[in-house]
Amino acid sequence: MLRDWQKECVAAALTKYQSGLQHFLCLASPGAGKTVMAAEVTKRMLELDMVDLVICFAPSTAVVSSIKSNFSRILERSFDGDFGAVGAVYTYHSLMYFDKRFWDSLKRHRVLAVFDEIHHCSGDSLENANVWGGEILSQVQQCVSYTLALTGTPWRTDNTPIVFSNYTDSDGVVSCDYEYGLREAIADNVCRKPKIVLVNSSNLAISSDETMKNYSSIADFLNETVTSYQSIIWHPDAMRYVIKSGCEKLREIRKFNPDAGGLVVASSVEHAYELLSILENEFGQTTTIVTYHDRRAISKIDHYRHATTEWIVSVGMISEGTDIPRLQVCCHLSAVKTELYFRQVLGRILRVNQSINQEAWLFTMATDELTLFSGRLAEDLPKDYKVIYTQEDERPLSRHESLSLSPDTIQKKHLNKPRETDFKMEFNEANTSSISISNHAKNLRIGSLYKQVIDAFLFSSV
């Protein structure tokens, strides 16, 4: 049974494709059901004899597994790429390893390409594309008949253009073919209404050889010192306070939903085990842990999805697209503080299920950035993220672009700005030196911790 927004989006996509246009971009809130919608579009196109095959791409192996399961169920066909299958799903990283024979085989068929979390792929030309975007521009678009791009966060932190996306000429805002934001999803009971709990301190003190300086908030401390955010999220008192708060909230929810779960997002493998120890040894919680080092991570995530274990601690494995509806509490202690990552992590606790209690709580630290991001969750596209172009860098449009452009949009070459890395989950955090962080933590005292709740974008103290 499709949700109303999914029905509307499927109809809009089919209408655009049948009019002769090739590309469709869907913005829908994390947790709203984009994968199911995409599978339904595929099913209709197969029934209408518009395509022969479908090929999907996603940013992680965990999301690949979820897409494979959903497409196979909805299409009632094998979706593993083997003989007789109607399609397959791969990671974006796999794009770099397909040979000429693979691409040539696609050219012999009418193919729909589905791109999950398309914001990972940047570039409107090979000159400004990242690795994944370059492969899509140079290989995929030459071999497919239609493209369906999905995102819950249609921007990049580096403000580079997203592959296959159109931007308004006047202000550089992305033009989506269909939009279904978090505010609408909450109103329709498609997503949970999140509450963000910002943990702060009114008494931080850092000591050096002869001096001690006090700060009245975490934001002031980070703004006025060279000490990194890692010294906060690694601090024993801060870790313990956030975890305790999360455990208390999960305990309340489990009175109504006995299988409700919590997610801890850690900054590194070592950090994850520190947090795991606090959960188990200090608060008596049942736990599992998944990291990108773990070959069994996908199977452990799947087991947790259907179990009653209280907490799952993650490093780089459960961020965007991972479907675990029983998750209702999150302790966000990653060192990554971009708005895109914040929203994707939040999306893990927004999926509704059949349980009585549908609360969603995210606990994190009260930095300037995270406070700002929490306060503007109602904005589907925050005003900070616009693509900026220079007139002198205009280039001729490709055939694909000319087909996909609407009259009031145009694609141009982007300014040469620093670009996001392709592997943007938490992998780069693993090399953090716990020794150096520990030394900073020894000199840092965090007292008078308290919580501030952002509920429906209004601040109140608790």
C-alpha cells in the first residue's frame, strides 16, 4: 500500500518520462519511503514496456542490501544481477571497477538507473566532478534511457552542483521534480516528529601549566580555544551524561514499545568501544557494535533490526538509508558536524512503525553548528547551500541536459571550490589519536551539564 506522497511522485515521474524527458529528481524526507517509491516507478515502467532492466546505485553496502530486498519484493523478481534477474544494485564505489563489456551490455537494453542519495555525486562536467560523479557522467548517462535520483538532503557542504541536477539561474537553488519535506511527512504521520536535546555546560575550565580559564558554554569554549570538538565528545563526563540521558529516554519509550532501540554514532572505532563500555558496564544495557572494520557488520545490522537488543553502536555503518524502524533514540557523538550528516543521522530515528509510542529523540552537544541545524529542520533546503556560477564559465549543454532542462533553469560550470570527499561517512575519523585527545581531556573540566530541548523549533530548558 503506497502512501499518498508516493502515489503522487510515481505519477509525476511517469508523466515526465512519457513526455520524452529522461531525468527525475525526488526530494523526500529521510525515512519517508523513497526506496519503495522508486521500486514502484520501476514496476510501472516495466509494465508499460518502457524499460527492460533497472540498475541502482547507493553509497554503502548496508543501503545496497536494503534496496535489493525492497526491489525484489515489490517487483516479485530476482534483483541480484544474475541470469534472469530484472536488475541489480551496487555501491557508487563499484562504478570504478566495471569494464567496457559491462557498459556495452547495458547499451543493448532500455535501462532505468536509480541513484539513491544522489548528493554524494557532484559535478555538471568532468572538470568539476568528484570520482563518483565523473563515472556517472562519463559512463552511466551514455548507457541508460532514464534516470531517477533520490535525496533527502539536496545539497553538498562544498556547494558544488549535484550530478543531473538543475539549478535556477538567478539564485543557484536546486530544482526538484517532486518535493516532500519533513514538515509534510510529520503532518501526514509518515515520519516521527523529532525532538533534539542539546547537551551544554555552564562551567568548562581548561588548565595549562600556570593558568586556568573558564567558559560558560561549549560553544564559547570551542570558539575561543584551539581545542578540538573531539576533546568534548571524548570527555568521560560528557560521554556519560549523553549516554545516561539517552538510556533514560529509551527506558521510558520501552515501557510502551518493548522492542524500541537506540543508536549511538561514534567518532572512531576506539571511541565506539568506550561508549559501548559505558552502556554495558555503567547502565546495564544490551548492545551490539558495528564498524567498517567488521566483515559481519551487515548481518549484525540485520539481526539487530529484528531483535530486541537495546542499543547499537556504529562507526560509519548506520547513517543514511539504513532502515531500522524500531530506532527511536540517537546519541550523536560523531566528530562530523555538517548539516547534511546531521540530518541523515536524524533520519535513522524518523521512520514510523506500528508501535504505540512514536517519539524520536536525538541527543548531541550544543555547538554553534548543531544548534543552528536543529533550529531549521523545517527548511528542506537551507539558504546556505546554493550553487554559485560565473557567467564566463558557461559551456554548451549536452543532449541529456537539454532534454532535462526546464525553461527557467540552466546548468553552468561551477567555481573551482574545495570539494567534499567521496567517502564522507565517518571513515576519516578512525585515525584520531586517542592519546592526544586524552591529554586534552585531562586538562579539561566539564561541570554543570544541562539539557536544552528543541521541540517544533521552540527552545525550552529541562
